[in-house]
Amino acid sequence: MSESSFSYTTQPGNKEGTLIVRLNGPLTLSTMFGFQGEFRAMKPNVLILDLSETPYVDSAGLGLIVNQHVSATSAGKSFLIAGANFRVDALMELTKVKQILKTFPTVEAAEASL
């Protein structure tokens, strides 16, 4: 998958005020600029970031995720990560970001935690 093939979709979650954002493709410095402004403008009560179709994330993409987490937490909202593969999960573990993010194996598990 080339880096230019990044896209995302949104859909409402099962509970009112929940938005699921599903990324498709790598979240990297070269792919995030068209997405980051729209992502930062998303202010649902609960945002679930579905990474199940994200093969990898670089440091810039991880920074965008952490910034969204901080913004949501500061506003009293929830930000959950779902479906990260081994490679993305290892990056979050290595950088100690996983200690502050709420991560779940699936979107369904994230929604069940609410």
C-alpha cells in the first residue's frame, strides 16, 4: 500500500455521542496533513480511532494521536484506540504512549467499555 492511499471514514457508534473514525492506510508525516485539520475538529463525547486497517504509524502520526487524546481529555471527553496491529502496538509500547491511551483489540470491545 503506498502512502498516498491513506483515507478515512466516520460512522456513528452504538451509543449516542460516539464517533468511530476508521483509518485506511499508514498514518505518517506525508499522509496526515489533509486529515489532521478535520481530525482535530472532531469533538464527539467519545471518539474511537479504529486502526485495524492502518499498517503502520510514524512519529508524526503518533504525535497527532497523542494530541487528539490530550485535547479530548482536557475537554472531559473520551478518546479510545481500537484494532492496532502488532507493529503499531509495539510503537505505542516502546514510546510509553500506551500507558496513557485507552486501547482495545476491536471497536466492539472499545464500545463495550463505555
